Amino acid sequence: MQEKFQIGAITAGHGVRGEVKVFPTTDDPMKFKKIKKVILDTGKEELTMEIESVKFFKNMAILKFKGYNNLNDVECFKGKTLWITRKQAVPLEKDEYYKADLIGLEVIDETGEKLGSVTNVIETGANDVYEVALINDKTILLPAIKECILDINVKAGTMKVHLMDGLADIAF
């Protein structure tokens, strides 16, 4: 299970007061308003940054970190990623999962036969779709519906599925 989740990437400095433009990688950019601290991954170390202010412009969040007061202080953060801890993440409801926890799950059928592993979660209007790399080097897309996804056990690292008519033909 992943303990940190990426919520954005710094694209550039903004203005002269030490603000940065952040491209949100979260499904709801307004989460930045509720977050007090983020982890900045510099590639060499992780820095805990306290958020002093948040505003939005077009598709970007504009963040001001406490203690960083001019453009020169934050210019080196360009291209770096921002993360939050699992504790800071939005609590899950029953049968909800963080995408990061689903990637890499071993996919098995009802008989326990290993089919492959989850490589991507695709958001669609109706339901999510799980991309599965099969052990025979093919790829299938499984809709995240009860008829197809029988059980998800993040701790065990498994997803039990029922291959609906048509999907079994593609898989084998």
C-alpha cells in the first residue's frame, strides 16, 4: 500500500513573492484549500512545506509556501512534485479505493487462476475501467462494476474478477 499520494507538479514560479504554479494531479484541485502541509520531492530529498496561501488561475493552483518570499527562493522547485500522506488524503467510503493502491494488484479469476496485473485506472463518465496486462502479453479493459469485479483486497494485493462474455475470448 502506498503511503504517499502525488497531488501536483510545480511548473514554474509565479510573480516575485515566492509563489509557484502547480499543475494539480488530483481529481479535485480544491483539495489544496484544505491542505496545510505538502511534501516536496526534490529528487534528492523530501521537504515538508507549509502552505501559506492558495489561489487558482485557469487550470493551475498558485501556492505560497511559508518562509519562501521571492522568486529566487522557489525557482529551483520547477519540475518537482508535491505529495501528501495517506492520513491527509480524503477518507474512503465502503468499496472505494485509491487509484495508487489498485495499480499493480494481481488479477485472478473466480477459480484462482492468475490472469495478470492492473496497470492503469481509466476514469469514464459511468464507471472506472481497469487496464489489465495479461500474462500472455495481451491487454484487456475491465469495467469497475459488480458483475465483473468480484473482490478487491488491497492488503493481499489481489483483485478477483469474472470475465464477462466477450472478455474471456479476448483474454485467451
